[in-house]
Amino acid sequence: WPDLDVQLSSVTEQWAQFAVAGPQSRALAARILPGIDLSNGVFPYMAAAETAWRGAPARIYRLSFSGELAFEIGVPSVYGDAFMRALIAAGQDLGVAPYGTEAMAIMRIEKGHAAGGELNGQVTAGDLGLGKMLSTKKIFIGQALASRPGLIDPQRPGLVGARPVDQSKRIRAGAHFTPLSGPRDAANDLGWISSTAFSPSLNSWITLGFIKGGAGRIGERVLAFDPVRGAETEVEICSPVFVDPEGGRLRG
């Protein structure tokens, strides 16, 4: 629509937004916003609504970046401090506690959620297993580039998970996947590990990375070779979604 004259104004700074996540998140959100029905049948995953908190406008979204049942609640920024204090006070008997970006980083790896370590400017939707989101029925920005032979090569590195065969072993980001036998050199390089974390849920180190052939190699065992730190660990390629792959927590 070249004839339209459109201007946008960001209102991000006008709102303070809080993620309320975990098994008791619905109970806590309902205490804070008693005027809205948050039951799964009425307010399902991805729902959004406008409501009020202590006479101030509020917005609530059924979103989750932790993989847990979660809600995001926004209030005008001037109410941010008071709202946070109210959340903590209302959730004392529910075991409420603030969590930070390091905890979030672990949970996003547990759920196979691609972030900075995976999004390096060269990765495509297909590499991340999201190729089905690219329409085959209509033109979209990037369509021509996305269909180039090098970007749809079945042997192109795709996102996978990997776990050490020996759960006591640590794996670090930056290590490369190589065959279990043979030279550890560029000619035998299968891919790389982009993110790692110790998962309290699984009591093991887990990793996200990219390997030639992608999901087609799930179940194979390869080596995580780390020449910089002088380490090599046998790992099993697996789904990048380590925890609750069915999404039962998220949608419950």
C-alpha cells in the first residue's frame, strides 16, 4: 500500500510487564486479577485480555517463555513497583520467588527454544525445524532466498539436542561434533554446539547445536570435541526439546 502514510509509536516504556510462571501461576494470577476467568477452557494458551488492577488498566496474556504454565501481566509503568510487591505478597503460601535470566536461559535450552546462541545470522527457518511455517501458497519476504539449493540441502546443519552418554560429563558451547572414530579435523567436522546448560530437571548437562543432516541423526552417537579446552565427550543426538515435549505443562 504505497499510498498509505503510517507512523508508529512504541509504548513499551509505558508498561511494566511481569511473567508469572510455574505450576501455581494460574492460582497466583487469579488472586491478583480476580475479575477475570483464567480457567483453561475460557482462557487457553495464547489468549489475551484487557482487565484492571486496583482501578488501573491491565493486560494479561497466556504466554510462556519458560515452558511452564505461565501468564504475562502488564500494568502502567508507574504501578510496576507496587504490582511486583503485590505479586510477592499474594504468593507467599504458593512458594513464589523471582527468577532471573540465568534460570530462563536453562529453561529455554530444556525446551529447545532457539535464542542468541542459535541465531547467528546464517540460520534459516528450515535449520531450526520451522520450515513448515514458510507458506507454499503465497509470496512472502525472503521466499526467493529461502529456496536456494544451498539453503534447502538435506545435509545442511540442522538444530538438534545432545546429551552426554556419561551423565556426569560436562559439555561446553563451542565444541564440535565429529565421528566417534577418525581424525578430529575440519574435514570430519559434522557441526557445532551452540548452547549448553546443566538441567536440574534431568540431572545432566544438555546442549543445543547444529549437525549435518539435522533431525535425521537423532539416536546416533558422536563425539563432542573441544580442542580449545582439551576435552572430548561421547554424546547422543536427540530432540532439542528435552523437557515436556508434548507441551502438557504449557497448555494445562
